[in-house]
Amino acid sequence: MKICVTSENANLNSQVDPRFGRCQYFIIVDTDTFEFEAVGNPNLEATGGAGIQSAQLVASKQAKAVVTGNVGPNAFQTLTAAGIEVFTGAAGTVKEAIEKYKKGEFKAAASPSVSSKSGMPSK
């Protein structure tokens, strides 16, 4: 199964990025084989709509779940509408987050974990 983990860099040993919509990379990984694709986030510097656009990108990669630190309301709504489960509270490396996901250590989020615009870069 394909899942998406937000990441600060383009490999499995990178730290989980605590932001979804404005993360550095999306690591799309097959949980059975650990084969992965690192996708740079084109919405990192978006002035608005980063959560929705990032969620649409993840959906286009056929991910069935997202593992991240936090997710805002627009991204959460877009992901769940696409049938993608959201798991928040991830930290450590991407590889560790995948292992925790596979062991069932994350609980699916029932709502966004942060408010709208919380991932905006500080001026």
C-alpha cells in the first residue's frame, strides 16, 4: 500500500516535516517494499491554498494514508474527501514513522490538528 510521509529532505532517513501543506517533501512509499518516490513540494511558498493543492498532489499519487506532524482544516477536508486517512503527531525519521504506521501505533485523525494558515512562513 502507498502512504505519504511529510519530510524535511528527500530520503527515508530524513526527519518528518511537522507541516503538511508546506512540508519540504512528500515521501510516497510502498509499505510492503519500502520503494519510495520523493516529491518536492511545489506549494512550499504558495501565498494561499497550499493545503488543498498539496492534498490534491498526494491524491494524484494514489496514497491511501498521510503520516505527518500536523494538518490544517483545508488539507484535512481535501484528503478525507479523496478517501485518504490522515495520521498526525508523527516525529523522528520518515523510516521510523513508516514502521510505527505499519505497527498500528498511529490513530487516524478525526479532525485537523492545527488551525487554518498555521503553516504560513513567518515574515
